[in-house]
Amino acid sequence: MSFFRAIRRPAVAVTALAAAVSATVLPLGSPASAASNAFSFTQIQGAAGDAAGLTPTVKAFQGLLGEPNNASNPPAKDGRREINWDGTPDAQSAPNLLPPDFFNTTVPRGAVFVSKNNKFSVSADDDNPTNTPPRFAEVNPQYDDIFATFSPQRLFTPVGTNVMGVRFFVPGTNRPATVKGFGAVFTDVDRSNVTKLELLDRHGKRLFVAYAPKATTADKGLSFVGVQTNADVYEVRITTGNAALGKNVKDDKKRDLVVMDDFLYAEPDALR
């Protein structure tokens, strides 16, 4: 997995959208680039102690991506897709694994997940038939005390790693696609400049990196970061904290354990 040096430019506009919301518009492109070929990125981020506090931030990003929420409907020209995990069946939730293409085949929203082992987990809800504890407490009981949900009751994580990718397809098909924006809710971000989104083009080149802000509470805090752009984003690489969940892995001074809730992204458009 290769990484590319980020191109950094000074912010050209900063607008306060709400108490917990900030938006920054950043240009990307060499001086020789034609204006029509320059990429722009609008980043929205925020942190709060509960779902109500983070909602204005998420709504601001929904507004950037546009209406409607296309859910699992057929491919559309405009709007966005969202994944909140909460409708995932028990059979595809902990202690079972989530198929990487579940949200493109069974639930056609145009997202396929990748990682070094292609294993992913959606946490159990509190009435599952196997009595699996919620919020990944079946992995380690501490996790029930540090993770919170934005939209109850399920959360999401890659298994055995803290780095994964989201690749896009025309919903319900095997046609690769790109998107014009992506955002995610994270829970229990204890360190700044660690949990991040990296937007990649079709050649694997990094277009932009955005870090999730540190939570406002020691445990169960919620953070959001999202980026809307005019560039074609083929894949989003997500890094959650600095360690993967594990039976003997605790969130402490050395390890920042982070999992995810809602994903929001622009309507996937067929790769050209």
C-alpha cells in the first residue's frame, strides 16, 4: 500500500456554520494548471459529547452533498448515499462478519470495503439472538464504556487492522465509480491528527487528507469529518486511531481505539 505526499495550500476561506461546525475550502493544483482543472476541497468537521451536539455538523455536510438521500434506490444523477449500519441483519453482525460487498449487493448503495484481510464487523444490537454484547464489548468489555453511537445501535470496524478502504461502484452493479465527497462519524477519538480520511484517485494517488477532530469528552465522544470536492474520488482510505481492536487491547495512554458510525458520500458516478 503506497502513500503519497500531501500537497498543502493555505486556506482561502473559513466559515463558521455552527458552534461545532467548521468549513474550510482548500485549492489543489500546480500554478501551471488551468483554472478549470484545479481541484477544490471543502472540509467540514466537528466534535461533540453526544449525537444531538454532532447533528448540526452532519447536517451541514449533508447539505454540501445535496439532496435527496438515495438510500438503496437505483442509480441517480444527484444526491447522496448514507450507511448507518443499524438495519444490518443479525446474521451479518457480531459475532458474524459483514461481507465486504454487502452495501453494494444485498443493500445496493455503491460501497465495497477493502482491508489487508477483507474482514469487517458491525456491532451487535441489544436484542440479538446470540446475546452478543453491543458496541464490540464481545471483543473487550472496556469497549462498551468508551464507544457511543450517533445513530443507535450499531457501529462498524475493520477486523485485525485499523486501516481500510471504501471503493465505489454504480449501486447494485460491478461498474467502478467515483464520488465527489465522503464523510464519516467516529467515536472516541482521543488524539488529534491520527484518525483520518485519505481521498485517492483511480491511480492510487492521494488527493487530500482530512483528520477527525479530537473528541470533547474522555470517553463516548463523537467526531465527524467530511470532504466535498470537484475531484473524482475512486477510493477513501480510513485510518481509525493507532491500533486495532483486540481481546487484550485496551484504550489507554498509548493506544487510541476508534470505531465508526455513519458514512455519507456523494452519489457514485460511473468511472469514465
